[in-house]
Amino acid sequence: MDDDFEIDSDEDLFRNPVYYEPAGCNLDLDRPDLGVPQGQDLLNVLLRMRGRVPVERRGLICPDCWDLRPS
């Protein structure tokens, strides 16, 4: 085992932002409501799709990738 390996603490973890195309906004993954109206319902829908529907078909994309897409 690598002696230099240290497990990140919860405070050190950073969640990447997620752009939600259908709503045209970023989701805040640190909030239970995702920072959007009816966010808890949206989270439940997205979680039910997990494993069955690919991420890109759920309307989720990295914001940096979204910015780089051709118009």
C-alpha cells in the first residue's frame, strides 16, 4: 500500500457542478433540493433513471463541456 495515500475528508471533497439542459441551469449537488424549484422531485427522477438511462440522455452535462459545444 502507498504510504503517501490519504483519504480525503468530507471538507476536502469537491463536487463538480452539473448543468441540467432541460432547465438551462447548473445543479448544486451539495443541496438536497439541487438549488432549483422542485429539486427534490427532480433528484428522485434522475436517481430512478440511474443505471437505465445514460447520463447524456438525462440532460446532464459538465458545464465546461456545455460551454465548448458548438452552437
